[in-house]
Amino acid sequence: MDIAVKQNRECLKEVKRFISKKKWLASGDLYGLPAHCFERIDLPQSNSYTYSDYIVYLINKYKLNNYLEIGISVLKNIYQVASNTKADIYAFDINPLNDEVKLPRDITFFRGNVVVKNDWRALKALNQKHDIIFSDALHSLEGIKAEYDNYYFEQHLADKWIIIYDDAYDHVVKHIQNYIEPRLDVKFRKQIVIEGWVSEDRHPIYIISNREELNEDFKRT
Ligand SMILES: C[S@@+](CC[C@H](N)C(=O)[O-])C[C@H]1O[C@@H](n2cnc3c(N)ncnc32)[C@H](O)[C@@H]1O
């Protein structure tokens, strides 16, 4: 895990600014970046573990090839995954791709709204099997259900899969446990509090997987 932390902190130094104020304000939903986060998005992360560290660590440890991020905002997490892993990256968001950040390699991006079934068609047509999915768009029951139902998660998961839900407060975890878990073969589940995309912004994420071996101990969070 410490290698992922080091690599992620290093690569973030390459990005001077994730988004200009003008572009941020022009987005219908501020790229999901509230004002207090916008002010801090370019500041250095602390050395506490972030969800990006966790994702990079898991991809490299388990040699995962196919990563999907739902809700990519200004590309801060994607930048770290693209810099520090070799996984193919698929991305979905309601906003246009933020062209103010130059990613170190190509990703496959589709613009759409998670609750609109038709918006998933182009991604669905690629017939991908994801090893790991980061769900970070709409954290409501409606959003969680919609991405599962509209994209047919079960058809697009690899044999061994990991799904990470951000902003997984207790009521969100309940939705996942009531709606998603009964539909999948879940062998590992864990809620942890961790830093997010800005330093000192700690909040829970919830991980589910059919990998029994996923017994990581994330003490330094
Ligand atoms: C919290 S941000 C994602 C942060 C990003 N994962 C990161 O760590 O760098 C949430 C993103 O989801 C997008 N979003 C919100 N509602 C959405 C919806 N209904 N469909 C698709 N994307 C949505 C927002 O526009 C925003 O870009």
C-alpha cells in the first residue's frame, strides 16, 4: 500500500490545476465538486490513505486489467489510476470529459446519466467484463439501483470482481445490502473511513467482492 501512496502523491505533482474556475462554474453540477472541495482540489494530499491509493493498490496487487469508474468529475482519481496502473480504463459521467487535464494515456469515456437506460448503450455494446468498478456518481438508492439495472452489472463483471462505493454512509450501505448484495455472490464486504479526493475530507467507502482473499487491514486510514 505504501508504494501506491508514494506513486499517487508523486503523480499528482504533475497536475498544476485540475479545472479552471470558469469551466467549473459552467458545468451544470460543478462537476460534483462543491465549493469547499474546489478550493482544495489542487492542494497536496496528506499521507493518509485515500480511496485512490486503495484502488491503485488493489489493481496492482491482484493484477486487475479492466477498471470502470462511474462519476469521474475533473479526473483526479482517474489521473492516479492511469499513471500508476496498466488497467484498461472505462469511464462514465454526466459531464463532458474535462479536457483541461492531460491524462498520461487514453481512456474510454462515455457521457451519460446513470438513471437513463439509453445512455449506457454505447458502453454496453463494448461487452466489457470489469475486474473492478468504482461507483462515485449518484449515491442515492435511485442511482445505485440505476447503474446496476441499466448497465446490467452482473453481465459486465469479470469472474472475480470488486465494487467500491464512495460516500457509503450507513443508509447507503443499507441500500447496497438490500438491493445489490442479494443479486451477487458477495464473499467480502467492508465499510472503511478513508480520505477522498481532497486532503482531510474523510468519509466512508463500502467495498463488496466475490474475492474471499480480500482481507486487507487498512489501519493507517
Ligand atoms: C464525486 S464526483 C466523482 C469524483 C471522482 N470519482 C474522483 O474521485 O476524482 C461525482 C461525479 O459524478 C457525476 N454525476 C452526478 N450525477 C450523475 C448522474 N446522474 N449520472 C452520471 N454522472 C453523474 C458528477 O457530475 C461528478 O462528475
